[in-house]
Amino acid sequence: MKIRRTIPPAAAPLPAAVLLHGAAGLLFPARALNRLTRELKEYFKVRHAFPVSSGKAALCVILRALKSLRPERDEVLIPAYTCFSVPSAIVKAGLRVALCDIDPFTFDFDQKLLPGAITERTLCVVPNHLFGIPADLQEIAKLCAAKGAFLVEDGAQAMGSSVRGRKLGTLGDAGFFSLGRGKNVTCGAGGVVVTGSAPIAAAIEREIDGLVFPGPGQAIAELVQAALLALFLRPSLYWFPAGLPALKLGETFFYRDFAINRLSGVQAGLLRGWQQRLDLSNRARRENADYFCRHLGIRQPRVQPRALLRLPVLSASAAEREGILAGSKEQGLGISSMYPAPVNRIEEIRDQFGSASFPAAQEAADRIVTLPTHPLLTRRDRQAIVRFFRKAVAPANSRSAAAISGPAGTQAGTL
């Protein structure tokens, strides 16, 4: 454990001042939750919003609601490279995971493969705006409409971003967001369901009615955890939790079982002023991503500006990636990997997919490194990351930093 400035790979700052609002939410939970629900509806311009205990809980609630509307369908189609929480929520909802390989330039569905992947068993298609890069929702929506499947947006990494004047997460039949500690804005943990559909909202409400609020003990624990998060997420102190193997920071897990509860009053209180925090966070992410793209010669996204949760880059090989990650860890620069395997290689569910392969998803799992973009980065941090990246890549391969990503990481639309 080295005592030095250590940059978190992903972070959403939690101002110390909101801890008082969290305490107020402990005393007056209904008031805090009603305020938050009203704000969510206003911000996203939707008729229905439901705060719950996590992003995967939000997806599970949506899936159970949709299943009640289309009981004859039992599969959920997702990209073969995505957060493990997505297939986890599908399994928890009692449904089958179906996969489609990704486009290596966007991390979205491969649009050439998608039409054949949607079948009469497909309950819904769940595109993810991975890293904050928008999925091609227009084409996906057309396919879903033609085949009678719902469209559920995974906005967990894109909260606050817009396409053509509408917020991501609100363009499908339903959408969900995550309020986890590494997302665009946080209350420690939490999730949000949004929809503009009255029938879907009614089905979701039936699911929500069966959920419980956290008890006082759990709510107090959430407040304590939030205080620790506000303190130790700072780069000046992050070396301490990062040096504790028992915390397993940065590791990815598949959970067969997890709690599905309502959001607590404490968590709702901690979200006081979340709109302003979210906008400031996304502004910093846009600026930091743009800085790295310019100084490392990475080609710009096809749609600008974009608030990226992290900046994804494909290394030339798995071996090169391991060198980059080891060097970054040594210097505390916050460069990290993402998900360690495509969904079909997740140990707990891999038998379901047999010999099926998803080469683009596998390549992403093997080669992706991500650069931090969060608001805790300083000018000196950004400069240090650029210097390290240039040295880590060019000398070993006799090529410029701009070429590190190969065909996927430097092309328009990837970052």
C-alpha cells in the first residue's frame, strides 16, 4: 500500500454538504422521496419515475413488469459485451439471456446481426449506451416494433446525456439508470426506472408495490457509507481503500441473487441538488474526454459533445493492455480495464450458450483499457496520464499514441 495521490478509475463526487440532507431523509423519508420522484419526472420529461435500490434492481423490476404484459415471451436480448449486472438482472427476473455480438466501432449491437437475433421469444431488446456512447436507437426501435418486442434502454452509464434534444433512457418503452458510486451522479447506491407508457407504468407499479423500504438500521448504515465515500473517494485518500484487497475495488461479479427494494429516504436525501451535480459532472467528463482525444490523437466521436463515463481505448494486444494496467497501478493514474469477459464466458451462465462465439465482444474484453474522465481529475492528473500513455505505448511498438486503439478505439463513433 503506497501513500500517494491515487486517481479512482470511475467516480461521482459526493459533496460533504449533502450528508445533512441524507440525515434529513432519515427523519422525513416520504418528503425526500416525493421530492426526488417529482424532480426525476421533470428532468427527464417523463410521466412516470420510480427510484429503487440499484440499477440492476431497476432492470429486474422492468423485466418482471414486461413479462406480465407478454407472458408468452421469455428472452431478453442484450449486447454480448456489457455490464455483468444486466444478465444478472435477467436471470433474477426468471428470464433467459440472449446475445448479439457488438459493433467494434461503437460497442452497440452489430446492426447486421441484430435482425436475426430478435425472435418470437424476445420479450425485449436492451441496448446499452456503454461508456456514454449512444446506441443506434432509431434502427433498434424499428426492429423491435416490427417483431413485437419492447425496447428497454440501459442508461446506467449515460445519465443526463441527450440525442436530438431528448434524454437517453427516455427514448424506448422504458429505461433505467444507476446511481452507483462510479456513475455520473451518486447517492452511494440506487437506481431509477422511467417510462412514458401508462400500461407499462401500471405493471411496474404492481411490482413496486411489493417492494419494501430499507429499515432504520440499513438507512443509518447507508448514511455512514456515504460519509466514507465522500471522504475516501478523493484522490488524496483513495490510496487507502485501493490498497485493501478485501474491498475488491475494480473487480466485476455476477450476482445470482441481490436485494430489490425501494430507494431509502437517506439515499433520496443524498441526491439533493442532483441535477446540478449531474450537469457539472457531465461537463467535466466532456472536457476531460476531449482533452485526452486531442493530446493522444484519438479520433473524435461521431456525435459531439459526449459526456463519457470513461474513455475506452483498444490496446494493440492483451499483453500490451496488461503492461498499461500494471504501469498505471504503479503510478496511481486510474487507467483500468472494463468487463473481464463477454457475457457468454461468465462462469455462472456460460453453459447456456454452448459453443456460440461473439468475436467482437471477446476482443473488447481482451483489449479495452479505459481512461478516467470524472470531475476529480486535475490539470496535472490529465498531463500525467497523457505522458504515461505515450511512453507506455510508443516505445514498445514503434508507433504513435494515436495508433494504440487499432481499428476499434480510434475510429469515429467509438469514443
